[in-house]
Amino acid sequence: MKLLEERIRQDGVVIGDDILKVDRFLNHQMDPMLFKAMAEEWKRLFAKDNVNKILTIEASGIGIACIVGLVFGCPVVFAKKSKTRNTPEDCYMATVRSFTRGIISDVTVSKNYLGPSDRVLIIDDFLATGEAAEGLMNLVNQAGAHLCGIGIAIEKAFQPGGKKLRAAGVKVESLARVGTMSEHEGISFID
Ligand code: 5GP
């Protein structure tokens, strides 16, 4: 998606070999007009999938997912990283290793908000190793829900997540795919 690629080129900051900071428009300050254009693109890409629920993970996926829910006209659920008072009987739980922080956390979704009648589109800001996406897919499986696919804002295609998920037969639609990036030479995109 050209609009997102241009914005990443303009406002993205590469840190080291593998971290892209997009705090100016996505992860800290957020640009809802851009999010709306992204959501409309996913709506086009998943037009035939009868999506009736959006699932994301705390925290940075929530802003994007909320606009996606608005455009799809369906509820948005986020998997919680913080400990809740819910007992294991009340919620689905999966373990996710955070790419940026390196810590492992349990993420949970209440059984009230995900179930067999749901046709789920997973939305997240980044795809790197695929751990977050796999954790969310695990929750969808536990709920007996149908996974329509995964919408990612920025896929770092030089990392293994996208390849792994597509090889498993999952429909992954990334709006910007970074082929290479470095602090000195900038960012290149691939289709
Ligand atoms: P994965 O689980 O695919 O390894 O990483 C995806 C998660 O890690 C996303 O939810 C995102 O929050 C975070 N993440 C991965 N790579 C980056 C990055 O380059 N920049 C930022 N800001 N977050 C990232």
C-alpha cells in the first residue's frame, strides 16, 4: 500500500538491524486517517470472508484494530497481557514471547467474547517472528472460531514470521512489506 510505504519512508526510524520505530504515526502518536485508509484496504482484501470479529493484542494493535472494526462494522477484541481476575475457566490463554522486549507473557481473552460463531480477522501493527500472530491463532483455535486471516500493517519480510504463517496456509495480508532496512541505507519495500 503506497500510502503506508511513503509514510514509513518519511517518518519511520530504523534502529539497529531489525527494529523500525513508527511512533510518529502508529505506535505512540496515531494517525486515524491513515488507519482508516488501511482498514479500507483490508476490507477490500477480506471482502469475501464474512469477517464478524476483529482480534488483536495489547497494546499497539488496539488503535488500528478499532478503526478496522469501524470499517468492517463488527466488534473488536484485544488479548490482554496484564493479569486479570479471570480464572482459567473463564478465558482462553496462550503464551507469547515479545519480540521487542524479549519477555514471555500469557495473553488471555474472555470466553464471553470469542466463540464458535466468530469469523475472525487478526490485526496487528508488525509481523516479525510471528509469535504474536501464532498466540492469537492459538486463542482462535481454542474458541472453536474460524480464522479468516491476518492483516498486518508492517511486515518485516526479512524475518521469518510471514513465510512461516503463509506456509501453514494462513491468508496473511501485509500492507507494507519491508525487504531490507538499515540505519544508513534506509528502507526498501517488496510486493
Ligand atoms: P512477532 O511476534 O511477529 O515477532 O512480533 C510482532 C510484535 O512485536 C508486534 O505486536 C509488535 O508490537 C512488535 N514488533 C515487532 N517488530 C517490531 C518493530 O520493528 N517495531 C515495533 N515498533 N514493534 C515491533
